[in-house]
Amino acid sequence: MKSICRFAAAVGLAFGMSMAAQAQSTVKVGLIFPLSGGAGPQGQHVTQAIQAMAAVINENGGVLGKKIELVTRDDESTPAVGVSRATELVASGVAVIIEGWNSPVTLAMQPVIARAGVLDITAVSKADPILSGEGNPLAVRINSSNSQDGAVIANYIATVAKAKRIAFLTENDAYGNGAQASIEAELKKLNHAYEKVAEEKFPFAQADFRVALTNVRAANPDLTVAINANEGLGMPAIIRQAKQGRLPGALVAAVGTVAPSVIEVAGEAANGVIGADIYFPQVEPFASNPANKRFVAKTQEMFKYTPDKFMALGATALQVWAMAANELKTLDRDAIAKRIRGGQFKGTVMGDLTFEPNGQLQSRHYLFTVQGGKIAVKQ
């Protein structure tokens, strides 16, 4: 009996040592995105893109000589759920959390992650308050902000379309209201005289816009701006129903809300939609970028599709963090945040990058139209 006990103790000790060795050989990185609901498919794709980038980094030696171990959670596009998932990841010992599809969820999670002393990198969420410093004094964001996007759309309205009768279809939350406010503020800066002939607000999960579009059509706009971050459901529905309802004038989508996945769901109705974005995997200057080519190839190898802008944002978030950690030879949150905020990085998926002192990545926007079911970039 004593021999059996000694054997069991030895096995337990060996198992414990093995688990400890495994834990010491990896660096945990937390991911929080919507993996279910209307934004679930997009959140899953961003997660897969980060998995592809983790594989690339691990092939190059990892972070501080250790493999990246991803720990993933579903925020269900709900702020309270996001807070719960952030608490779970903090308790699991992650070195950094990459998060953010919905701005309200990001804003709710920020104080929890910041108080725990964990670095928080926002990949996609656009609301300007994310970088205010109130929720997270060391915030970093990869995607463009509502303010940056507003300037691009306002410039198109005023100088290209020269539209005078403008309607808004706007998601009624921190992201949507902030995006509309930014566009209108930039139109004012441009001294562009216009009339807001219609304004329809809706919740993130809405998929039936027929009543709202009937109201907009009755106002006879020159141009309608659609602001909807629900790319899995809401934005394709707006595009289809606008075409079916014979909405007059141009339909302009808010920056970054018309990805190839949206066009695929919207079908032929997407042709003619105007938008803008900051990354296209197969258009210069990205197409010939070695880091982007390797990321695209790894994603195609692992998941059998070409990544879009949102996936590139997630991958870039992990890549920039890993570059800073390896350069500084530390996982210390404050040191890495200081290196990123106001810093420059060469050879990333999105090219050579520069961050503002407040943590916002500087971006170049490209206008595009949808033609024949494809994005046609205006260089």
C-alpha cells in the first residue's frame, strides 16, 4: 500500500512539475471579442487572425523566448458580460488583453483592466472617449477613431458629392452617435452649408430598417450616411433594404463598416455603396508588404480565407505588443504602454506605424466604391 501511495505521489509531483514548466514556457494573451450574436462571425474572424499572427510570432521565437498562449472570451456584445470576462482573464494571469468590437463594451471593461494593472489594447472600437484617459490612462487603439473617420466622410460630402440634403441612419450608442457628431462637426469646420433632412436612430441589434428607410426616402436626400457597426446583420440589412426601397441619392457607409463579408451578405444591392477604410490586404501599399504577405498567407493556410481590415487590426495589435515586449525585454505594462504611445514601429502588417501620444494609431484613409461585388479603391 505504501508503494502505491509513493507511486501516486511521484506521478502527482511529476504532473505538477510538467504543468508548471508548461506555464513558464508560455506567455498568456487575453482576447475579448463578440463570438456569438450578430457580431459573432466578425469577432470569430478577428480571433482567428490573432491566432494566425500568434503562430507567426511563435515561429520567430515567441515573446521573451516563450510561446504565446491565447486565452479567448466571448463578450456577447454586452457591456456587463465584457466586464465579467475581463475579470476572468485578469484572474488567469494574462500579460495583455486585446479587446474591442463594440465601443460600449470597451468603455465598460477599461476601468476593470486598468485597475488590475494589465495592458489593454483596443483593436476595433472607435468611440473617442476610449482614449480620454478616464477609463484607462494607458489606452492604446489600432483602429481609426470617430474623429478621424468623421473628417474623411465630411470631406467627401462637401468636396466630392457636394451634397446639400443629408440624411443619417445612426446606431444609437457611443459609437454611432459619436460618429455622426464627428461628421457634422467636420462639415461645420469646412463651412459646408447643408440641411439635415432626416435622422433615424436604432439599436445595435436591429435588422429591420424598412420604417426608418421609408421616413428617409420621404425626405428626398441627396445623400444618406449609414452608421452601423453590426456588420454581420445590421449593415447588410440596411444596404439590401435601401436598394429594395429605392432610396434616392448616394448611400455612404461610415468608415470601416463595409468589409467583404458585408458585401457577400448584401449581394448585388451593395454595388454603388461608397465607403472608406484604412487597410486592404490585396491593394498597394499593403499587397507588397512582406509582413502583410506572411500574415495573409498564414491566415489562408490556417483558416482558408483572406483576412479583412478587422482581422488585420487584431493581428497588428498582437504584433505591436510583441515587438515592444521583445525590444524592452519585459512584460511590464507601463514600460510597454510608454513604448507604444507616441512610438514608431517598422515592418508591421499595416506597414510602418506611428502612434499619437494618447495611444491612437495614425491612419491613412482610402475612399472606395463597391463595383461588381468588389471593393474598388480610389488611390
